[in-house]
Amino acid sequence: MDEKIFQTCLSEWLNHTNGKPFWDNLAKQYGYSTGETLRGMFKNERKKRGLTKEGLLGEVKDIHQEAPPRPRIAVVDIENLPGTAYFWGLYDQNIGTEQIILEPCFLSWAGRLLNEPNVKSDILTRTEALSRNASRIAKSCWDFLSQCDVVIGHNFANFDAKVINTAFLEYNLPPLKYTIVDTLQVARQNFRFTSNKLKHINDVLGIRNKIDNEGLALWKKCSEGSKEALNTMLEYNEGDILATEELFYRLRPYVKGLNISLYTESTEEQCPVCGSTKIESIGVKPSGSGMYVALRCQECECISRRKENLLNREKRKSLLVKL
């Protein structure tokens, strides 16, 4: 069973007591004939992995005790309160610092580790929103990110990470180091979607999408401390996690700068982006100034190569490089 489908089934199975409706919906989503067929395949895969509901919920045993060490990979997304300022017009305006009334403020965060079923999240309370005091959620975000080796997000590198780091600096939290996989950058580098917004890409691909909201009005109500709006915002933030995770699995074969095997003790060849050992040679391909054995992962379809250059020394010396 495909890992993405298994993880989705696992999450739904843990969060539902009435099984049939969601099995039928998942079967339709992933092209299975019936919900019962999908449920049976999931059950067999779950038993092969030795996973029980009690164990997954932490009541019996650690389900990862026999699994090889893996990086802790999380999908993370944040929301921000908008700033307010004095202005004289709607077009071609440049807001100076002396015009600022309220600075933008870290509002909420949500995240989920790929090997865990539940989304974790936090948001400002009514009092914190009114005073724009994000110290508490900055700390809870720091606690979550401090356990992550890799963080996945849409526009994470240029927006989320910078907002988060600014909050850490403001509230005297130490910096964190993790590898970023930005699905926006992957989309821009490899494809030509009409729009690279998360909602548009997921619509085109026909996968789980963001939760709709009322737009700016919701952010305004959060700024005014509405408890109902804050609850809605947190649900919206958590929904972005599920949408981004689905997109990551679709874009995963194109991800660069990630090597799962660095985090394991295994000496078996592993797919750089998913860690699978089910890889097959697809021939010899050129790369840079060498020829290498190319490999395709049989689970996520990522193409990688071995490090050994197949060209002998004399051939390498004869190669020219265009200036």
C-alpha cells in the first residue's frame, strides 16, 4: 500500500469511531472499488507493521521501537495578525514607520509530524490578541520545532520561518536549525501552474485543500479578540497542515536537498526523500562531469544516483568545461 494512502487511512482510523462513511469516502478518493476493499488492505498493512490503536495512542507500547531511526519531519504553517497604519490613499502608497499604529503579530501555528496522527497547534487567547502578546505561543512553537529535523511548508522559507524567527528573537528564544522543504519553491522550480498558491495547485491536482474562510473579516475579528473567530482561525490553520501534507506527497519525487539516510544507521541504499530501500537501477546518466548509476524509488518514484563516478581518470581529465 502506498505510504501516503496508508498514513491518511491511519489518521482517519484513529479519529473516527463510525468507520463505514469515511472508508467509502477514502476509497472514492483513491480509486478503490469499495470502502471495504480499502479497509481490508489497510488492516493487513497495519498488522504487518504491528500497529494497534492502543499502541498508537501511547497506552500500550511504542510503535516505533523496532523501526530504524528516521528524521522527525513535520508539516508546519502559521497565521499572522495584520498591522494597522495611518494612510491617505489606496493606490501607490508607501507606509513609513512613523505611520504604524500596530505591528503585525504572530497569531497561531499548527504542525504535524509525518509519523504521528494528530495535528498540534496553538493560538493567541482573547487577551493576548488584544494586547498583541505572542510570547506564549512563540514558546509553544519553539517547543514543537525544537524536535524537528525537517520542516515542510508552503512559502515557509520566505514567510513562516522569518515570522517565527522574528518572534523567537523578540521573546529571547534561542535559534533553531532544521532543513526546510518549501513546497512553493518546489512548485516554482519544476512546474508552471497558472498560480502557485496552495489552494490553486491542490485544486488542479484534485487533492485535499484548504478550509474556506470569510477572508479579511476573520483576521479583523481575531484582532478584536473574538473567541469564536480565534477558534475558527485555529481550525483554518490546522486545515492548511493537511492540505500542505497532501501536496508534499505529490511533489516529493522533485524535492532536492533532503537525504533521509543521513539520519539512519543503515548501510543499505535508501531513497533520499522517503527512506525506502526499494530502489532499482534505471541505467547510467550523466551528471556534472561524470557518469553515474541512476536509481528510481519504487515507492515515491524519486530519481537519485550513486556517488561513484563511472568514468576513469583519463576520461575525466579529457573533459572540457565551457567558460
